[in-house]
Amino acid sequence: QLTEHQREFNDEIMAGTINLVYDHSTPGLQKQLTDLQHRYIDEVISSLHVYLMQAKTMEVILVQGPAARLNKIAQQLAACRGVISGKLQMSTALLPPVHPLPGQLLNES
């Protein structure tokens, strides 16, 4: 319930997953999903594809960023023709940075 409450704060940085199930035989769908993920490269950390039976694919996309932006990304992905289901799961926990930004390097011991 706390996470759901914090989703209301547009500036709150959150981590989560976008879980999609889609028909990978839909023409152009995989390119459209990939293009959307590239458009939001700052928020999309990684993705995992699991190939299911009967031309279905489950994709789990790891994301981090402002809650409102993550909601927007999830809505755009779920709205693509051929997507059967799409859901955003968020957590208030943050991922450690993959690479520190210049000026934010930790002292090496």
C-alpha cells in the first residue's frame, strides 16, 4: 500500500519491472517494443525474454526512474497492437548506479 501511495508522487524515483505478454507473430511489434525501450534508455535497465507456447513471448523489463515516467513507459508498451497483457510493478527500493557519474566516483581504498 505504501508503494501504491508513493506512485502518486510524480517525482519519486522508483525501481520496478514492466511485465508484458505478447504475440511475437504480430508484424512489427518486436521492433516497436524495442524502439520504445531505446527511446527511454535512461529508465530501461535490462530486459529478459521468455518464449512461450503458441507464438507468445513474456518480456520482463527492469526500469528505474520517476514514477510518472515509468507509468508512461508501461502504458505505451502495453498499448502496442499484439500486446496481450502489460503490468508495471514498482518498489521504493533503488538500484545502485551501474556506472557512477563524473564527479561521483567513490574513493578507492
